[in-house]
Amino acid sequence: PRSNPATYTGLFTPIRELFAEMNTAKERGYGALAEQSNKLEAFYKHTVEPLVFLDTAFNFIRVNEAYARACHRRVESFLGKNHFELYPSPELEARFREAIRTKVPYAARERPFIFPDSPKRGVTYWDLTAVPILDKNENVEFIVLALNDVTERRKITRRIQVSNAILKLFSQANSCKEYLDGIVLLLKNLCDCDRAGVRMLDEKGHVSCESSAGLGPKFWEEEKAFSFEKSTCVCARVLKGKAEPQVAPLMTKGGSFHCGNAAEFIAGLSHQEKTAFQGACVLNGYASVTIIPVRYAERVNGAIHLADKKERAISLDVVDLIEDLTNLIGEGITKFYMAEQMQEAQRELAQTRRLSDIGTLAATVAHELRNPLAAIQM
């Protein structure tokens, strides 16, 4: 398939040739077979793409070192194991069976995958191709699986796409409110979550909701405004950059609060701690709650609020992406606020000038009324 890098680099050509030569070598005798075995061994060892040989029941026959490294395992740990017992996927297994039946390779691009034995790695993405290898009777003898880890490439591509979308919003919006409304919808769609909102921190230490999507009026009536200094809810903790020991496991490196099961988290707190964490999110039944600080020029000036009633609905890789972009979002907010403050100052100045002009006119009229003869003499 032309969509997989293995095709462009001709990876499968030497594989097919090696197996064809192995069959020929068997007929020629032990010496020729040993020579071809050495070639195949070298191919396993030095191929940089992760490569797997499976039998038609999907048992591991051989994996190369690149594949073992990608899986964070040793090569010998795969021997005697079945691919779909280690990495269950009914959908992919059905695809492989279809490839065996039709003798046609299967290819996929940017296929998401979570390693069951390493869930902390998060969602990874792979280009893969499964190619049936035929024997001399044209029956499928093996499946060769070639993979390419495109997780970083996908992250970079998504980051560019979302950055461009944010810049477009900034260039097209006529006000900070319009800009924030666009940001909230963008983030809600990016996370595919039920609720999203942005809270801004003013100079007096008060936090208010500036924009939201999917959050009902009752929710924001309860959470619409609170004191940054006095509040103990999660939003205030994130804005302050303070994390108590019981919260620390749910804080990301970027300073976000990321909880995939709020009920489970609350259940593990003491009675006193529960009182402090009973915010509107928990009371309204949200299981997944994420609060991401918005920064600009090393200052936290707001927070992004994401919530969903499903458990673990907001992925950590999306949170990482948003954290990378909060400075860009914060810059847009700051520039809109500065522009709006400048406009307000200009309006106040214009109003002051009008009042000054009116005052001057009134003084002149009053003077003329007090001195009517002066006007006649002139």
C-alpha cells in the first residue's frame, strides 16, 4: 500500500526475496540454508522499522529489536505468545484475518493505541501495514507486520492546526468576548467533551466566567464569580499554583488539575477535605474535570474549564496540547483587553473634552448675560 512508509522504502521487497531464497535454499541443502538464515538474522537485527513475523494464528514467530524497543520489552519476551493476547483488539484481528483470506495487505494511518502494560504512555499513534507472505503454493504462510510510530508527528501537526485556528480567531474577532467564545468552542470540539468554559482573573483578585459552551445557566449562576483569595475550589487552587498532597497526583507538569473520576477522588478525601472540594462540577455530576491555567508573560490570568459526565473522557495528550498553547491564548486575551481599555480611555477622554467644551461655552454665555452693555458697546 502506498500510504505506508514501508512501501516507499521497499521494506517488503527484501522480505519476500529472503523467504523465496529460503525456500530455494532448503532444496539446495544445509549450506545454502545457513547462508540465507544469516541474511535473515542480519535483516532482523539492523532494520530500523519495528517489524513482526506472525503465523496465521497470530502467534509471534519473530520480532526485531526495533519492535521490542517500541514496546518497552525484550525480544525473547514475545516468544510463545499471541499478538492479540498481549495487545487485544477485535477490530484489528478481524482486519488481519481478512488480509489472510483475501491475500491483500491491510494498511492504516495514525491508528491510536494504548499499551495495556504501559498505560502511562498515554495514547500513541502508528502507521502500520500487515502483509501476507505466500508459500510456493500461493497459500499464506506468514503475516509480516511493519509499524512506524507517528505519535510525535501527529502532535506537531495537531499543534500547528490548533495554533492556526487560534490565530484565525484572533484576527477575525471584534472583541475579547467574541474571541473567547471562539476559543471555548474550539477547545470543546478538540476534547470532545460535554462542557467547556474560560474564567478570567481580574486585577482585584476576582474570577468570573467570561465564556462557556454546554454549561447551563444554573451551573454558572453557582460558579459565576468568586474571590480568588478566599475560594478553596479546584479553579482557585490552579490559579494560585498551589497543590496540596491529596491533589498532587492529579496535577500535570504544566500545572493543570486533571481528574478522570471525580467521585472516586472525593471518596478518598477526609470529611474536612470533601467540604473544600464540593464545587459545582461535583454537585452537577461531572466525572471528568480538567482545569488548565492560562498564562501570559509568566503570569496566570485565567483558567480553562473542561468537564464531562463520562469517566476519563478528556485525554491527557489533549491536555498537554492545550497547555502548550495557553500562552498563545493568553496573549490574545491580553491584547484584546489592552485594546478595549485603550478604547475606553479614549471614550473617557473624549467625554472629558466634551464636558470641558460645554463648561467653557456655559461660562462664556454666563459672562455675556452678566454684561449685556459690553456686547452693545461693541
